[in-house]
Amino acid sequence: MISQQAYSAFRDSALKNQPLRKTIQMADLKFITMDSVEYAGLKMGISRGALKNLLQVIGLSTASMTSLEKSLGEEGSQKFLNGIKNLISSAKSADITIVVSPDRIITQITKGSSSSLISAETYFDTFERIANTHKLDIKTMDFNKTNGNIYMNTILEGHQHQVGSLSDEVFHTGLSLARTADGIQADPYMDRLVCTNGMVNRMFEESFALRNMDPRSWETFYKELQRNSETGFVPKVFNARVIDAIQTPASLAELNRGAQLLLDNSKMEEKDLEMFFSGYKNTYGRLHAAGIDTEKLSPDQRKNVRTGVSVWDVINGITDFASHNYGFDKKENSDRHMQMVAGDILGKRSFDSGNLIMNQPF
């Protein structure tokens, strides 16, 4: 568990390194290149994510922007973008809010001056109140300097939850509390004892959020917390979903989703995937031996191809990689994202191959 001293140092660092938020006139943001801008004589970088935000404000799709760059070249597309930006700035709603990281990179752009962002100070005060009230121990802490997001995974002190009679499926249960631009998000957090794999479950009804700071919103937020704490923060359908995931073969689409997630968030190579998804290599070997060209399958077709890996093994492969350091140079702040994707797979309304009828007369 995380010590009080480590938590205090983390809190101080997160408060010190919060990005700056400023509302400006869109026309005052001048593009130098597609990755750099100038505002009030100050040169700053701009991330691709922030650029996409700006395109959404303008009403231009990212696909249109890509096409524009190819047809006009980068210089031409910048002139076009500045022209559109100036046109919009002449309208009534010309304000945008920019988020600037400590190293002077614009990481996010939103329309107008309103923001639902809850301050880092308020978040930490809220977290400490919740942790003390519900006796939660800190398992992991993450801070994203780029956008100011803060993530805390906690487990309920002295509490374990077993799925039926399955001795390998015993979990520490708790709460994942995140602070993002949207507010405070609270999700069930499950930590599997047999391999200390953590998973954030945001697809169940027990997930809830605080988007506003009015008294009624706070009251509802704390009521939801209290209600979920009465069941040890275990989602109602958790047991049923785990058993279903154990018994259901993953589709090729589900297996690929897990594999690609690991590849995209580290320097892992495809030859290493068998370490986390036992049966991955055999699955592709048998499909190819059966004459199935997996590269030519459409996304919908991949959902209808069963593999030799269960959905539960895909989920555990993701959480295992996300929860430990195996030396594949994971991307910064990627662990929580992978844990959330694993939880999303478990929380799907139905698994891809769950409704396949294999033996049919026609």
C-alpha cells in the first residue's frame, strides 16, 4: 500500500504541476506550424489532441483536415485553418479555453469560457474525506502533467470478495477516484489477489460522477458512495460477468483488442503476446491452417470468429501487463487506461461469441 508520506509528496507534486487554463479569443491563436502556435507573443506547442479539439470547435472533421493537408500541403492547410478561425472569431461565441502544460504545450481546447473542472485542491480534499470515511487504502496513484488528470485506486481495508467457489477469483475491492476535465469520476476497483492485477470497472451501474459543485450534486455523490460501500464496492453483476467471461471463448476481435492495446502502449512486439495471452499463437496457427486469412476479415467478421482464448484470459492478460513492470517500456500514464479497457470488456452487454449457435441444420 502507499504510505502517508508518499501520498503527501504525490499530492504536493500534483498541486504544483497543474496546467494553466485560460480563456482567450480564438483569433488571437496564430499557427506557426501544425505543432506550434503563438499567443500574445508567446510561442507554444500544441498537441494533436488539442488540434482535434479545435477542429471540433470549428466544425471541421479530422478526416477533412487530413484530406486538406494532403491536397494543399501543410502551409496551405495552416492558412485555411487560420481563415476559418478568424471567421468564427467574428461570431458571438468566439471564446475558447486553452489548457497549457508546465512545459508550454496546449494539450486541450474547449469552446467558450465555461468549464466543469473541479480544482485539484477540492479533489484531494474530497478524496481524503472519502478514504477516511470508508477506510480505503491507496493502491496506486497517477498524475498526468499534460492535462492535469489525477487517478487514485484504493482498496477497502481488510475486505475480500470471492466469486462463488472459484478459489483463484478472490479480489480486494475498492474505489477508483479520478479527477478529469469532466469532474470527479468514481468507479469500482477490483484487485485480483492471485496475481495482483488491478481493474477499473466503469461500465457497471455502480459507476457515477460529480459534474457540478452545487449542494444537490454533492449530496447525490455522497449518497451513491454510501450505497456502494454497503456492498463493499462490488458491482451487482460482477460475479455473473466473471463466470460468463471464464466460460466464453473470446472472439478474434476481442483478442485483437487486447493484443493491440498492449502493442500500442509499449515497445512490445507481437512475438511477446503469448506471454500475456496463452493460446494466442495457437489460435492464429489453427485459423491459418483452416484457410482463414485473418488479415482480410472485416471488423464484423472478426467478432464471429471464436478463438482458443477465453474472454477472462484476455481481460487478465491486459490487467497483468497494466499492473506490473515486465520491462517493455510502457507509455507514461497508460496503466490506468489499460485497466479501464479491461473493465470495459468485462462490462460489455454481451461477449461477441456468447450468442453464436454452432450446430445448425441449415
